[in-house]
Amino acid sequence: MKVEKKKRQIAILGSTGSIGTQALQVIEEHAELYEVYCLTANNQVELLAEQARRFKPAAVVIANEQHYERLCQLLSDEQDIKVYAGAKALEEIVEAGPIDMVLTAMVGFAGLSPTIHAIKARKTICLANKETLVVAGELIRDLAARYHTPILPVDSEHSAIFQCLAGEEQNPIEKILLTASGGPFRKMSMEQLADVTKNDALKHPTWNMGAKITIDSATMMNKGFEVIEAKWLFGVEAEQIQVLVHPQSIVHSAVQFADGAVKAQLGVPDMRLPIQYAFSYPKRLSLSSERLDLFSQPLEFFEPDLNKFRCLALAFESIKRGGNMPCIVNAANEVVNRGFLEDRCGFLQMSDIIEKTMERVSFDPQPDYNVYIATDKEARRIATEFMNQ
């Protein structure tokens, strides 16, 4: 008698965002292997309800409690789907027994607490929320080791590094080559950058992402955060990580070993590939995507201009200082990113405000979880004050 293989149960934190929606496409393409156990969103209640109707999860969570009644109305005829709301519900749902994997695709600091709860519940973490490691990398690393919880990277760059390291467990990393598209302003002067608008910044040349990450890409803070992530994911120092501006986004990142050999992962810009690899690791599954044509365009690499893109320099500085400094940078960046999107802050002002906030907020060289919470709150308040001056 043929025994039916149990489908892996997946919780998606942030199912209505760019990563979340593409993860659902992967699950749909491999419905014989994966099943959605839970979907969560912050504000997009209509889309969350639509996803729930389509994928029939056991539960849905809307983080913003103001949308709870609306979500209940939209799913009133779906008796088998439990509806919850609030931050505590997010923390509790990831601990549910049937869940095998938690895809953390929420944006920002809000992703930290539910990720910690999922780690303690020994769920495999597919990490797409970079702020978790930026804010509390040491804490997350130690918790993952204590609870024997795998953390599989979903960011295209970190997935590329992870793929390059397959089979290289005994070989130390000499250098990580972290690629960056350079964003829409790569060729602009400082004078031109002073006048760019949010609409200019939202026109990313390669990737289709949410507004917050797209702005972070334009300032290159996104790449700075990825440097911090790489440090904690792969156990290297910041000095071992080199950022390469690669406008074609074909080489997703590379690793250099002690003998000088460099292994790179290449592919078309399609986030479904790293999402699927995290779900299926160590196996590779078929994916209905465009295939790479190396004859179609040249591959170019440039050094990033740290004077022009000071956010990247500030991220490196935060790693050097350590402690709660990356947490300070992340909080200040979330404030100015939102300010820029709301036309309350200029493009070049963002790095100025982040730098001032780094100097003003209380520094703690050995933070714990409570310090991170207090630091985030203080840094947001101070960055907001600077922005409103």
C-alpha cells in the first residue's frame, strides 16, 4: 500500500508582501509537498482574506487589531479558518504544533519577536526579515544554537552565499563578495541626489519589492543591513565582506576560499528561486522560471561610492562599534525611510539623521532583548525629533 507523504506545513509571516506572495506561488507550484498552515499581514486585510480563501490555512492573523472585525466579516463563511489579531497572536501562532517551517517575511523591527518565538518552538526559520539579524544578530545566533533551530536565508544574496557553501563545511571563508544592483541613483552626483523624489527612488532597475526595501536599496542601507546579516549567518567579520555594485543582478553573490577559488551563484532576478531553495533544502525542485542567458548582456562590477551612499558606510560603522549600535541604525532608518516616503525628509537628509541618532542614543556594548526593545524606542523618538527640526 502506498503511504501518502505528509505535506510540510508552512506559516508565512507577511503573506501580502512581495516575498509572501511569491512564496505562495512556490507553494502552489508544489502543492504535493507544501501546505499553508497560517497567513499573516499587518494592514492589507482584503488581500489577506483573498489569500485565505484560496489556500485554506488553519489560521490567519492580522497584526493591526483595527482590521480584525473586517477580516472576520470577509471570512465569515470560512468556518474552518480561525481568525486572530495583534502582536501577541503573531507570537503564539508560530508555536503551533503542526507548523514545520516559518517564513519570516514581515518588514522591520516587528519581525524580531515572532521570530524568537518560532526559534524557541524549534521551527525551521526561512529568514526574509533582515532586521531580525540586524537588530539582534548575536541573540538570534545564540538562540538558534541553543534550540538547534536551522535558519535558512531567503534574501537572494544570502541564499546565493548559502548555496556556494554547500559541501564546503570544512573550508573556512576567506571573503564574501556581496553584490548590489546599485539602485536607481548609481550614476547620479551628490547635487542630483539632493533633488530626487520618492517616485524616483521607487523605480528600482531590477527587482520588484515593497516600498520600504526599495527605498533602502536606493540609499544602499539595504546592502549595509545585508552585510550585518552575513556576519551573523556565516560567522565572518565585516572586514571579510566586500560589497560589489553589479547592475545586472545576475551574480547574486560569491564566496572566496583560502586557495583563491571563488564560487558564485548566478541566475535571473527571481525571488521564487531562493524562497523555494529554503523550503526544499537540500533538494532542488523544478521551477517554472525564465532561464539565464549569459550571452544577452555583459557582467559589470564596480566599487560602491561610500561618500555618495553614506548609509552603507554608517552600516559598516555600526558593525565596528557593535553592541546595540546596529539596532540604533535600524530604528533611525525605519523612521527616515517612512519620512522620505511621506515627503517629510529629503534623500540626503536620511543619512544625516541616522548619523546624528547614532551619536545621541544610549550605547550598550552587551545588550539583551530588553535593551533592544528600549533602544529601538529611544532611537525612533530621537530620529523623529531630528527629522522634525
